Amino acid sequence: MEARDTDLKKDLDATLQTRRELGEEYESALVDSFLEKVDQRIDGAVERRVRRQFAEQQMVAARDARSPGATDSWGERFGFGIVSLVLAIPLSAIGAGTAHLPGLIVSWVGIVGVNVVQAARSHPGLFGMRRRSSKDGDWAE
């Protein structure tokens, strides 16, 4: 920032020196020329800041899009539930047919376990699990 300030100071000194050499009749043109340089520097600084903020917003949006919960749609969750129920019928029959009640219980514990893991993956805060905050990198409840 200081380099730009010294450049601007040099431009102002040069403008004042030129005014002294050329006289008052060119004062208006010299002031306009100097103000145009100042405007260009301000425009450049504003443009750099806007680009930086835009890039930061894009990075935040990209991070949020890659988070596990952001890609899970309602259709994906619904489909997982339907497939789980459809597979529960033959798994229940196999478990009950081979090991009776304990086999049926084991098959349903497996089915419920798979669904709990899917729910915890889709919604990290659902079961009180901690998740990583995307804003500051700290762990959040």
C-alpha cells in the first residue's frame, strides 16, 4: 500500500511542478489529469477487492457443495428407505428360517443399523454427533 502512496505522491509532485512551469492556464487540465489517475487507482483497488470477495464466496459455496449432507437429496433418502424395506423381507425370511427368532432379530438389527448409519451420514447433528464447521475449522455441536 505504501508503494502506491509514494507513486501517487510522485504523480502529485510532478503535476504541481508542471503547473509551475506551464502556468495557471493549464491548471484545470492538470488537475483533471491527476484526478483521472486517482480514479483509475481507486477503480483498480475496488476491482481487486470485489474479485477477492467473489473468489472467497465461490470457495465457500464449493466447500458447502462438497459437504456430505449437501449432496443427499430427498429422492436418494427415499430410495434408500424403499430398498431397505424391500431387502428386509427376504433377509427376515432367511434369518427366521435358519435361526428362528434370534435370526430374525439379528437381521432386523442389521437393517436398522444400516439405516441409522445412513441417517447419521445425511444429518450429522441428528444423533448428537459432532461435525466440523466449514467457516472457522473448529468442531461444533
